[in-house]
Amino acid sequence: MSAIVIFMALIAAIAFWWLSRQRLTAKPWLEVGVIGDDIGGGRPPTWPKAKIGLSVFLAVAGSLFALLVSAYSMRMAMADWRTLPVPAVLWLNTILLILASIALQTAVVAGRREDFGGVRSTLLVAYVSSLAFLAGQLLAWRQLVASGYFAAENPANAFFYLITAIHGLHVLGGLVALSRTTARVFDEPRTPLPQTIGELRLSVQLCAIYWHFLLLVWLILFSFLMHWANDFVSFCRAALS
Amino acid sequence: MVDVTHGVAAPVPAAEVGDVELYHPRSWVTKYVFSQDAKVIAIQYSLTALSIGLVALVLSWLMRMQLGFPGLLSFIDADRYYQFITMHGMIMVIYLLTALFLGGFGNYLIPLMLGARDMVFPYVNMLSYWVYLLAVLVLVAGFFVPGGPTGAGWTLYPPQAILDHTPGHQWGIIVMLVSLMLFIIGFTMGGLNYVVTVLQGRTRGMTLMRMPLTVWGIFTATVMALLAFPALFAGSIMMLLDRLLGTSFFMPSIVSMGEQLKYGGGSPILFQHLFWFFGHPEVYIVALPAFGIVSDLISTHARKNIFGYRMMVWAIVAIGALSFVVWAHHMYVSGMNPAFGFFFATTTLIIAIPTAIKVYNWVLTLWRGDIHFTVPMLFALGFIVTFVNGGLTGLFLGNVVVDVPLSDTMFVVAHFHMVMGIAPIMVIFGAIYHWYPKLTGRMLDDALGKLHFWVTFVGAYAIFFPMHYVGLLGVPRRYYEMGQTAFVPSSEHTLNEFITVAALIVGAAQLVFLFNLFWSLRHGRPSGGNPWRATTLEWQTPTTPPPHGNWGKELPVVYRWAYDYSVPGAAEDFLPQNQPPTPQTP
């Protein structure tokens, strides 16, 4: 359960950092009058609410993946663990997901420059490479099934299918949001009205954040599937003891 | 604290939020059924939770009948008994308590108490309720599928949860797991709303340290639930795959009835870790909103500011953080490394410190207060007593050496019913009596309320106090019938009959409460906008019950904390949070 404990420690650190800036040592019973602070003070909040909502959701999804990694590494530590060969196509998939992430980041930058032609093309690149990523994952599954590695065979196979499936579902959910964003960008004229520019930028930015998260999660999961991570963990253990 | 302005007489103009921001219902269906108004969603959540809770109440009667008068109800066989236990536990903990505190009270109170017009994502909030309702319906469907609901115990431990010969292994366990996953998805949608509304939806002047403790409790519990429920989600998916696809996440190699099963290589302990990583925070997910609400009830009905507000806030946050590092104290007897047991016993006992701080602060708030023995106050006092009681037996069970002999006895049943059954339910009742006037504009009947309180309170002790003793005798929990045992005296059976009779009476008292809820809707005394003369914002709405949008044209501005009761020199014994300061009351 070390992965989830580390994840929770990270969340706790963020929470305490945030709380420490909230004047928690104030003595509210002595303070009468309007106090100026970020939200309660009436100033427009620095973060849009959709962005905060997404961050909270990422914490939830992060918790789910941290738990899966915890369970996976806990099971791996048992004596009878038998690994399965990781299909080479996963390397290609990893590159595709990195490409999608870069494309979305480029879209954010283009949006900042108000270059909505650039936003359109980069969104399409991200969309296509994410779809290709999912297709590649399915291909990896088919290769494994073809060589007789069924989910019910042993826990290593089951974990492989479970982890890739849950990650894939998260990509699929992200694609729904990305399709809506892409459709909106294509609906608008090449130089959108000033009031919609802000909304478009925000949607693109939210997609980019989500994709960076998915990429980060995938890299961690991939390192576990490739057994680098447990080499690393055992190295740490050896170094500590 | 340089930015504090003392004694500023001029009121600050309110932040006006245009009406257009809100989605306005256009028909009966969008107003009462598919409503995006947090208050309607709150009522939908509450009524659904109370309805399914009634099912769990009836199940507890049936269980008690079997324990007190074995064989009297012939339709209760061993399988049914286990199904009743499982469904009773699961419904009460998740579908009643969690849903009612967060979905019900959270939805109603967060926007009103913070001076917001609604939750920040009203559409997602509406979806949250409908997914929750679906989860409840799928759960209820378990009673009608072939083989009935699962009888694996509310902890659903593998391997027995999905093996043949466990009641409900055909469909019941599948339905249960699907329902749990739906519940978690629905809750996540709602939880995002509660958190972001607290972060972003507060009105002008409502700093975090001016929030009522109710909001602090619900907020912290929601954050915990968002982080803890994924553990149950992961566990549920993996068990579902074990059951449906024959994978072996949790299923070891098993020989059953002389036959080698297809499973092999899974780890049952892994499920226990996942389950309790959710399960222990769950206790505090239920307890923290109760802590918050009870603080407000005590302060309001004792006409005194809450003692140690800052400590109360810090204690809530500390309990929330600590509750994530104690999960394995549910697993002392699972054969884990004794060093782990020592670690988890230590963290468990450390939680007693912030919890004790809270109890002292409640008692010190009452000290020399102007205590009004209203029904909400009675329930709040009942909470303190039952919670302290259950908390103390928690100290017993938190120690490995004491837990090992008591584990899986009725002592554990008595402990957790006292601490996370009776105590939060006391708060729920108190809160309903307290906020019902805001929901309906009418008071609940006082005499019926007092009857309800005394029967429930005394009855709860009559049920669970003897149960501790039964547990110390060594009577195991989860047994359909005891049979002949040398270590249990026959007088224990008399005690069991007594407990059963008490349970039936307490159950009947809840019908009085239900009657009161519906009767007062029409015949209750009109309450006015602020019958308890309370300071928090939800009592200062222009109309009662508040309409969609809550506040009319202008949002309230907050000038003070939530506990200005009996301020020396003030004209009234309470100063609402949105009352501007005058030069006389700096």
C-alpha cells in the first residue's frame, strides 16, 4: 500500500499548503467587518471554477490509479508472481500519447496567441493520436490473447488487462470532452468574438491538463508493467537496508 | 491580521449576481423532478435515503427476532439471516448515512450557509442524485434476483463472498458490486460540487474561518470521501471481474467440496486492505458532518458561542488526515506483521486526541450556557453521550491485545453501533428537527419530538449496553443461532430477548417520527424565518422556504463569524452573520 500512502501524503501536503494560506490562525470572534481575502473578499477568483473542479477530479482519479498500483505492487511482491511479456506496440502507444499531450500543449500556446487556426490543427492532431493510442492498446490486448495470455490465467495477466482498461476508459472519457471542445472551436469563426475566446481557451486548457495527467499516469503504469518500477523499488530497499 | 477593520459602520455594497446565471425551471418536471436546485436535490436525496433506511430498519427487526426468539419467524433461515445482516449494514452505512449527510445536508446547507445561490455545477449535481437513485434501485433489485441479495457480510470479504454456498452468490453479489460502483460515481459528481462550492462559491466576507462548523465538517468529509471511495471502487471492479470473468485478484487456489476450483493465485488480504482503506475513513466521513452539525446545534440552543472554534476546525482537519493511516486496525486478526499492528494501534489511539478536544469543547460550550431543552438540543446531548460511550470502547478495540479476544464478538457490534450508528443518527434527527422549519416553514411537533427522543435514546442504551456484556461473554457476531455452548450461560438468552424487545420499541418510535414529518407539513405551527434565533446565513433568507436562487436580488455580505450569541451589550442575544457592525458593537 506504499503507492497510495505516498499519493495521500502528496495530497495532504497540497491541502496543508493551501490551508496554511487561509489564515487558519485567525480569531474570527474578534474580527467584525468585511475581511478581504481571495473569494470571500469579492475579488474575482484567480482560478475558474471548472479548473478547480477538474483538479479535484484529478485527485480522485489519481487516488484510483495509486490504489491500482498499490494492489499491483503488493501482489507482485508475493513469491509466485509470474510476469507476462509486454507487447512492443506499447512503446508506440506511449509515443502516441506523448504526441497528443504535446499537441494539446501547443494548442494552449496557440490559443494564447489567438491563433485559432493553429488551435484547430493541433486539436485534430491530439484527437487522432489519442484514438490511435486506444487502437494500439486494443492491438496489444489482441496480441496477448493470440499468444494465450488470458485474463483468467494468472494475476499478472488480470492486472495488465485491468490497469490498461481503466486507463483506456479515462482516455475515452477525455475524448468526449475533447470532441466537444474541438467541435466548438470549429463552429466558431477563425477569429472568434472576444467573449468566446476566453471560454475556448479555458476548454482547450482543461483538455491539456487532463491529457498531461493521463500521460503521467500512463508513464507510471508503463514503468510498472515493464518492471522498471519494482527494480527501482528493490534498489531503494537495498540502499536503505 | 492587519486587514481587519474594526468597527466600520458603513455597510459594504453586496455583490450582486445577475439572475441570468441560474437555470430557471420552466415546468413542474424541471422544478420538482429533474431539478437543478440544490435544495430540491437535497430533499430528493434525503427522502430516498430515509426510505431505503426504513428497509434496513425492518431488516434489523427481523435479525433481532431471530436472535431473541429463534425459530419464531419460520421464514428466517440461515441464508436469509446473512442476507439481512449484509443488506442492513451496507444500506445503513453507505446508502443512508453517507448519502444523507453529504447528499442531503450537504446540498441543502452548503449553498445556504455560505451565501451562495446554488452549487457551482448544478447540472452535475442533478446527475449525482439520479445516479444515486439508480444505485439504490439496483441495490433493491438484489432482493428480487434469483438467489436473493448477497449474504457475504457488509465487508464482502473474498473468497467466501463469491463462492458457492454463500447466499446470493448467483446474482446478489454482482448486483451489490454494481450498485456500489454506481453509488461511487454518483457521489463523486456530488462531491466535486460540494468541494468547489466551498472553495469558490462563498459570498463576500465569508472567509474560511467564518464558515459554520457544519460546513467545515461536510467539506472535510467530502474531501475524504472523494479520496477514499476509489479504494472501494477498485475493490469492487476487481471482485466483479473475479466473479464474472474468473480472474484471480482476490481468489486463492481453493478446494471446495473435494473439487479444485478454477481460481488460483489471488490474495484475499489485498481486498481487506482496499476495503478498509475506504472503510475506516468512511467512519469519519459519517462522523465529521455529525461533529460539525452538532457543534452548531449546541451553540444555537445553548445561546453561547462555540468554545474553541479554531481548535474545532483544526481537530476536524486533523481527524480527516489521520483517518487515512489507521485502516489496518480492522485487520489485527488477519495475520499481519505484529509491527504493523503496533503502528496502527498507535495511530488509532492518536485520533482520540483531536476527538477528545472536540468533546471537551462541546461540553465547555454547554458550561454556563443558557440551555434550551428543545428537541434538537436533546438529540445533540444524546449524541455527546452516545459518542463518548462508543469512543471509549473504541480505545479498547484499538489496542491489539484487547482486540484479539474481542474481535468478532458482539462487543464489536455494540461498539460500532454506538459510535457510528446511534451517534450520527442522533445528529441526523436533531438536524431534521432543527432545519425542518427552514424547509417547510413549519415546526415539527414538540411533544411527539420529545417522545421520539426519549424512546430512541433510552432504547438505544437498552439495546446496545447489554450487547457489550454479551460480547465480553464471548458470544460471536454473525451467528445465526448459538446452539449449546459451555461458556455462554442461559441467562444470556434472556438478555437477548430483552434486547430484541427494546429494538422493536425503538423501531416503533421511528414511526412516530415519520408521522410527525408528514403531519407537521400541514398542521405544524408556522415557524417564521428564524424560529431558533440563529446567526447563520440560512436563517436570514428573505423568504422561507427559500426559493431557487436563495437570496432575492442581492447576496448577503458577511460581517462576523457564525457564533455571535449572547454578545455583551448587544440588543438581541444573537447577531446574524450578515448584520453590519455598529459603532457600539466593535
